[in-house]
Amino acid sequence: MNVSEVMTTNVQSCRSNDTLECAAQLMWERDCGCLPVCAPADGIEHIVGVITDRDICMRALFSGVPLRELQVQEAMAKQVLTCRPDDTLEHAEKVMRGGRVRRLPVVREDGVLAGLISLADLAREAVRDSVSSHKALSEMDVGDTLAAICMPPVQAQSPSG
């Protein structure tokens, strides 16, 4: 099964010069925890980052400045992992696991945002697949991916002993 079959296609995005207040408001209105950040290049909107509700909260906490005074570019992840609509679900899951992310922007070959796939999308598909004889991915695979994503970074773990 391909990413295009389970991804969300009606994805809200924001710009890097939008305020964090604007991004938070969009997330609230759309009931989502992540926005791709897009910018025009050669007349085409390309993804340049991703911002999550956690990014906004952490930036607000450590800056002590109102969200309306901070820009998305100050809090967004600039190194963005992506996948393509024709990638397999297994590939998307591996990218999520390796990058320790719960959501992946889906981009077309020209770099334009086509959608977003989340770990929740994979979990729903694994449950649907659980009754199928030919499974694209299992509930255990998704659980293992979630565990890998939630694992504390190696450098943050204290040495034993």
C-alpha cells in the first residue's frame, strides 16, 4: 500500500514569517499538532520546515515573549524529513522511526506539498489490515515505531552505575 492511500491531503500550512500566535491559532482551528512551513521558490510553494505545537510551547516558555512577537522561523524544524505519495507505508514508517518523528510531509517530485502522513494514519491502517491476509504493516510494527520515536536520545541518558 502507498502513502497516497492513507495520507491527509487537505493540509494547512504556514509561512516562516508568520507569528507563532498565527501558527497556534491555525493548529487550534484545524485540530492538528503540526504544520508544514512553506515558502515560494520559482513561483512554486516548497516546504522549508515543520512546526509542532510542542515547538511553539517550548519557544514560548524559554523566550518569555508573547507568541505574537515571535516568528515561526524561530521555532520550526528546518531539517525536514519527507516522503513521496508513491512510497510504501513501510518506507514512511522507517523514515519516521529513523528520524524520531510522528508526522511526515508528503511532497511531490517537484517539491510541492501533497499531504501529510502521521503515525496515527499508520496505526489506523494497521488495525484495518489486521483482518487481511496480506498485511502492509502490523500493529506491532507501528508500536515498535512509536517506542523508537519516544526513546530518550542517547546523549540525554545518564550513565549507569
